[in-house]
Amino acid sequence: MAPLLAVLMLLTLTGCAAQDRPPAPAAVETAKMPAMATAPSWRPGDRWVYGWTSGGESGVKTVEAIEIKEINRVSYYVARVGEVETFYTRDLHWAGTMADGRVASRMTPPQPWFSWPLEPGRTWAHYATYEDRSGKTEFNDQYSVVATEVVEVPAGRFNAFKIVRQTDRRDSDQYWYAPEVRYYVKWIGRRGEAQFEEQLREYHPAPRLLPEPGSTAPPSTR
């Protein structure tokens, strides 16, 4: 009987130890990096808040979609950046700005910061004329999606497509588009000798009652 008693005592002690042991942490699923990204749909009320640095200066920039407007039979997203209204085509090509009710700058044809669908290896070129109150500048830019990366910024960690813009001037850009926030989450740029950086701090999407075309995700209510 002694051996049997010893076995029972051993089983009892083992069971107690198992109960005292803290439970193993639940596995955390990491979202897979998408193979490509299609053009997002903006809604009035979508808002992105960025922290920026340039040299020894820093600040906060807010971009807010305020309306969808048709001009000369072309539909544009209108976003407010500070006191300036910025116009994008529905493909998020930058068309120009207005301030105090007057055109402050324009790009003809609009600047294709994104060319959909985004996927590694995709390239595109842009030949255009930029015009503001100081005059006109010819643009000859090359863009490429060079990688997909996980980017960590104050707003969180995001799967993103890294895009590089090269020019025939002393300008260059690297920026990371995250489908989850429908815009870029990080941007490093150079204009001549000046370098700047922006990182997403907050993203506040407008309510979406219906999922976007081609999306299997539930509608956002954040």
C-alpha cells in the first residue's frame, strides 16, 4: 500500500502545482501583410493628426476630409489642412490648394502620390507643371513601391506599403501608406537642404454604415 499512497500523494502535489501555475498567455494573431492595396474611400469627417519635425522645429498637422465636390465634371475630395483647402482626385492625386477662396497652387495634371493597386515592384512616372503665386515649375518625377513593412508610429503599428519618389531636383520623399487608416502613417521628405518627417498620432474615421466595395471587414464605427 505504501507505493500506492506515494503515487497518490505525487499526483495530488502535481495537480496543486498545475493549479498554482499562471495560465499561458493567449496567442496574439498578427494581421497578414496585404499583397496589394486598392484606392480607399474617404468620407467627410475622416481625420488624421500628424506630428512633424523639420530641423529644430516641430508641430502638429491635422488633415480632415470635409466634402466631396464636383468641379468641371471631375469629382474631388476636399480636405482641410490648417486654413488651407486641399483638393485630391478620387484616386488621391494631389490637384491643388485654395486659401481665402482663391486658388493658391495647382498641379497639372494632378500629382499621383499613389497609383492603384499598390504592390511591391509597381512604378509610375509623373510629368507635370506646378503653379503658385511665385511662378511655374516643371516636374519630372519617378515613383516606386519598394517594399511592404510594419511601421510603428505614435498611433500604433501598421502594415504599410513603402513608396519612394525621386526627382530631377533636390527633392525626394519616402512615405508609408497603411490601408487600415486609408492614408500615409509616416513620411520622410527633403526639399533642397531641408528635411522633414511626419508620423501619425491619431486617426479618427467617419462612421461607415456599409463596408467598402471589395471589403470583407465589418463597417467601422470608431
